[in-house]
Amino acid sequence: MVRPSRPAARPSALRLYYAVVSMAGLALFGVLAARGGIAGLRHAPVAFWLFAVCLLVSELIPIVVPGSQGPVEGFVMSDAFAFALLLGWGTAAAVLVGVAVSVAADRVHRRPLGALAFNAGQYGIALAAAGGLYALADGHRPFHAGQFPAFVAAALVFIVLNEAFVRVALALDEHAPPHPRSWSLLEGVRAQALPAAMLFGVAPVAVLLAERGAALLPLLVLPPVAVYLASRGTLQAETRLRESERLKDDLLATVSHELRTPLASISALLNTLRQHGGRLEPAQREEFLGIAVTQSEQLRHMIEQMLLAARLRHDGGPAAPPTGPPVDAAALALRATQMARLAHPDRPIDLELELTADAGPGAVLPVRADQEAVLRILGNLLDNAVKYSPPRLPIRVEAQREREAAVLAVEDRGPGIRPADRERAFERFTQLGPAHPGAPQTSGLGLGLHIARQLARANGGELVLADGAGGRGARFELRLPLAEPDSAIQREAAAAPDPRRR
């Protein structure tokens, strides 16, 4: 059944229309009830009440089908069960049960009292008119194949009246959008003809099953369940498709924006050198060339990030960790810190090794992992920390032993990441906005953390996110399982200076 939306403010004509339809329908309900309709329901068979339950369930759980502008509730499944009551037990029974179910469903859905009364009146009048035409067309009980034309005519009257009630309400509603031609009554009925024909066909089949025996009536559940599952699957597929299209649009916008910036800088610098290079001082030329090199390195880094993310996604999941000799995670943390200091000389980056109390000066953190992958993970984490940390506050790098794992952590003093966004931070092409006003704006493709986690899992570890010290900033921890130390690594570590604090 089509249920019109409630306008924000009803004009007088629309209020009068709602009142007339509501009172007419409820008066019809009262007349049918007074003429013995309710008394007759007391002796109704089990099949009748099964139809009534199906009608109620279909009203409480509407079928949702995809529309051009989003999900649209289906309305013909409950009508099919109402028509089964009409064919099997007459107009009075169908109207009484249909109106009662309409009121109950609207109460459950918490619709306003005015909408509840209008829906009940509209439904009662449409069912009564359809039942009257069915009787005039020599439709009687029990239903048989010869009465099929009368059933089709009655169903068409119900659809037209139900649609007409809604169209009149929309026409009287001052707040409704302009009615295009496709909103006409004829177009509305034509749009409903195919789904109505398919689902209204359940009514005569249901009545014939009831005549054969109530034990067959559970088969009636199959058509609505099939329609519900099919429509839900279609909606889910459409939702996924729209989300995929949105992600593609976001990807193109992000990539084009981020790649355009260094390309524009390089192009502008090269054009300046080409046109005015002879008039520039050597120091200016060197400055321009230095900026162009920096921008080209940034561009190369972004392209490498995209290629690596695509390769990791194509591989389809974590690979087996390396089986070669173990590497020293503490030495890798030191190397990554030194590289970050060179790349960001104006940023304070501290390294701290916290080993167990019984670990001597030459102790190492042996892990079986690809050292280039670990360096890339730490490099991405440090680049991320540089983006979000205020310039004067230090970035902290830690390498420590926790039970059977080596933990390499990068901790910043930036705005931090809300708990609700912590998993989303590792998604591809995700750029989380500042956590509070005044936080620094960031740039990039949103691939660094995604690549870092995928590389961590490919090496048998995990990358997790926690709060920084004192609840401020973000702390990323790379956790790798410890391996038995290799003697060569032990000898090299014993000869090296203690990097426990640098």
C-alpha cells in the first residue's frame, strides 16, 4: 500500500481531504463491523488467520526495492494477502482485517495519528470498492479459474484508487515538489503494473492452496521470502556499487590533486629556468633546481607508494615471512631514525632502546623479516608523524622487547586519532582530517599507513595504533615475533656502541 509522506504544514484543502478520506474509511469499517463482520470472524478457519498473520508481517517488514533516487518501499505484498482474504472470505472480512492491520502497522512504525487515520481510510475504501466490483462481476466463493477476469478487474480498481488517493494528496500539498509528467496517475499505475501483476498473483494461488488444505499454506511464505531476499541482495549490490563509484571518484580526485601539485611546481620552475635562466644568479638557479629535485622526489615517492599498494592488493593477502637469517630490529630502528633526521633536519627525532633488565650492552632484537620492508614501514610511520606533530615537539622512536615480540614504536605529539577512526586510518586513500581546530593540514595520497600495515602482516607481524604518552598524540607499534639470535649478529652488536639512548 502506498503511504504518502506527511507534509510539514498542511493547507486547509489538504486537511479537509485527509479528514474526509479518514472519516469515510472509518465509517465504512464501522458499518461492516456492525453488520456482523466481526462476529463472522469468530468462526473463521485456521487458514484465514494465517492469511491475516502474513498480511501483518508483510506490513511490518516492507519489501524494499532499489529506485533511481535510492531505496523505495514495495507496497504490493500486503495487498496480495488482503486480496486472498477478499477472494476466500468476502469483502467485509478483507476490509476489517486490512484496516486493523494498517492501524497496527502504523502504530508500530510510530506514524502520526493523522497519517494513521488517512492510511486506514484509504485502504478500507480501496478494498471495499475492489470487493464490490468483484461481486458485481459475478465473483463468488469458492474461487475458480472462471473468475480470474473478475479478480483482475478488482485488482486494477484497487491499484488505481490507491494511487489516486496519493496523487490527490500530493496535488493539494503546497510543500510537495512540482509534479512532472511521470507523476501522473496513468504513469503511476503503469509503473506499478508489472510488480503488481507478479505479486497479486499470489492471492488466487493462496486461496486455492487453502481449499486443498491448511497444511499447504506454509508454502505461501516462500514467494515473499524470495522477493525479500532478492530485493535485499539487489539493494546490497547497488549499495556496494555506489560505494565503489564513490571511492573511485575520491581516488581520482585525491590522486589528481596530489600529483598536480609537484608537477605544477616542476613545470613552473623549468619554464622559468628556460626563459630567464641567463639572467638569474647562480645561487638562484641552484635554488630553483633544488626545489625541482625535491618536488620530483616527492612525485616519485607518491608513484612508488601507489605501485606498492597495488602490488600488495594484487598479492591477495599476507605472504609467508622470510626464512633467511634474522636481522636486528634495534639496528633497523636506529637506521630509520638516522634517515628521518637527514630527511627532516629541522625536526627533533629521539631514539630509545628499552630492553629487558638481563639484556647486556650487546643485546639485539632478532626478527625474521625483510629489512627493507621494516625500513619502509618505519619510514612511512615517521613521515606520518612529521605531518601531524607540531614543529618543535620531538618525535619518539622506541625499540623494545615485550615477551616473545620485538616492538618498534613511533610516537608523535600531534592531535591524535579518535578511537572510532583508528581502523579507518589504515584504509587505502584515507586522509583523516584534523582532530581539532587549528591542527595542521596534511597532504598525501593516504597510502602510507595502509602500506605499512600490509608489509607488517606480510612479514608475520602486525601494526597497531594506540594513544601516545599521557593520552596525547598517536603511537604506532610494529610488533614482530622474536627469533633466535644469529651469532654473527651478536658479535656485530657487541662490537657496536650501545644505541640505547640517542
